[in-house]
Amino acid sequence: MGTGIAAGSMIFTIAIVCISSLCGLLITAAAIAIPIYLMKQNQKKLQNLAATGIQGEATILQLQDTGMRINDDPRVALVLEVRLPGHPPYQVQKTMTLPLIRMSQVQVGSVVAVLADPSQPGNPDKVGLLLR
């Protein structure tokens, strides 16, 4: 009887190890796949904006640090007043990751170059800052 319990316990242990390994592989795959998917989505948004947008400028009305960091770069919430040639000015709220090296360009009152789609003025995905 003792060997039957020991064999069952060994099978249970092997099953747990296999399940744990599989879960680890799934988590690793997701950790790699999700950022790649998000980068491709961002790339697609940029390509669409480049195709439909026009260049203009925006004044930064508000700047707030969200407290989040991505690769040590701050994620900020902005309120912009966008001005495009031939279109009335409009305001848009946009959250973005801002490279630390560009922080001096993005301050309240600063005027920055933008690429924006005037057909969707309220859509923050249709406004891109052109920082140098």
C-alpha cells in the first residue's frame, strides 16, 4: 500500500512541476508578445496620422506627471491648444511617455510643432508632438 501512495504522490508532483513550467512559459510569451503588439499598434497610428495629418503648432496649457514611468521616462498628461493652418484652434487632452531629454521642450506655455488630423480634433491619437 505504501508504494501506491508514493507513486501517486510522485505523479502529482510531476504534474505540478509540468503545470508550473507551462504557466511560466505562457507568462514569458505574453510578456514578449504584448509589448510587440502595442508597438505595432502605435506604429499603425503614426502611419495613419502621417497620411492624414497636417503640420501645425500647439501651446502646452497644462502638464501633469501621472507618476508612471516607462523605461525611466515619465508618462505625462497634457492639455494642448492645437492650431493648424486654415482650421480653428482646438484643445485636446493627451497622455504620452515623454523622453527625459525632451522635458525642457514640453513645459506650460511652450509652443511645440505638431502633426494633427483636423477632421478629428477631439481624438488625442490624432495629435503627435514633433519634438527635436
